Amino acid sequence: AQSVAQPEDQVNVAEGNPLTVKCTYSVSGNPYLFWYVQYPNRGLQFLLKYITGDNLVKGSYGFEAEFNKSQTSFHLKKPSALVSDSALYFCAVRGGGGNKLTFGTGTQLKVEL
Amino acid sequence: GAVVSQHPSRVICKSGTSVKIECRSLDFQATTMFWYRQFPKQSLMLMATSNEGSKATYEQGVEKDKFLINHASLTLSTLTVTSAHPEDSSFYICSAPKAGASTDTQYFGPGTRLTVL
């Protein structure tokens, strides 16, 4: 069975500071890893994904994520946070050969002035 | 990106009635669509996989007779909550994978807020 852990329910960061939202995963075979963002009462918006290739993946809105196979992690990062980045972030994984995504419990990011 | 729409965005109904939610892929074809349920401040729970031209596949613990899924075309899947009760109140989200050069990325609809009185 595949699973995702997001150990932090909430992350607070000051605007302009770097942010990191943590994610670790467990899956059989090669992982396909995704980050999505959700604004209040909205569906999920795709940010970025890792399938293969470079461990550092760049996505929308200046976000990036680093795939670390030895630590089974896929942490989301941004060099300089904006207040508008405040939202709920979900990490998701699926194993090769299937379409089912397993989501983490989400991390609420709050960026303050 | 790709666009997935849902209709309605919000619905309030009386207990015992049925509610239909539509999910459409607007600019791509989707032989598979997924239906999720999200409780407040919680993650998405996969309910079922909708397959065009065949029966849906339900996750363990999801009542197929209560949550009827129909995937009538390559761009439309519907979820009908039958004999709705207050405990069915939730945020329902659909997604559809769009085939890419390497692998599929799922694109999500904006969600439907169901409130059963």
C-alpha cells in the first residue's frame, strides 16, 4: 500500500523568508510524486510533479520540490514566500502502473507580513 | 494546464432527496475520472474511479448503491448521491488524468459543496 505523511499541520513563515513544507512517502516501485495547492472552498490546483530525471523539480508560482530517494522525501520549497501563498498544500503519491493518487493530510501554510 | 469543471458548485437539499453532481473535462478527453470526498480540514478520500463505458470501481467502505456513478462520455462523469442524509454533507471533488508525454497528471474540478438539511 502507498502512503504519504505530511508531519506539519501548519507552517508559519514571514513574507520574504524561504518556506519548506515537508512530505515523506511510501510506495512500491518508482514513485510519482505531486504537490497540489487548495484555496478555501476550491478544488486542488496542480503545482508540480516528479516522475523521473532531475531531483529538483520546478513548478508554478516559483515553487520547487526536491526528490530524495534515500530519505523518501519530496519537500516543497520556495525561496521567498508571499502572503498570497497562504493556502492548504497537499503532497500526493502514486506507484507506477496505476492512476490512484494517495494524498497526505495537508499542511496549512500561513505567510504573514 | 487542463480544465475540469463541476456543476453545481454548491447545493442544499432536504434529507431523503437525491442530488446529481456533474464533472466535465473541458479541453481533453478522460476515459477515467476520480471522485473524492473531503471533510473540513481533512485530506481527500478517494471514493471511486469512474470508467467510461463500464462500471465504476468503488473504494472499500463506499456504498455503490448510495453513490451512483455514470461515465456516459469521454468528457462527462456524474455522481448521484441517493437518499441523501445530513452525514453526506461534504465537499465533493472530481479529477481527471490528462495523458502526457511521460505520465498522467490529474486535474481537479473546483468542487461541489453539498449540504443536506
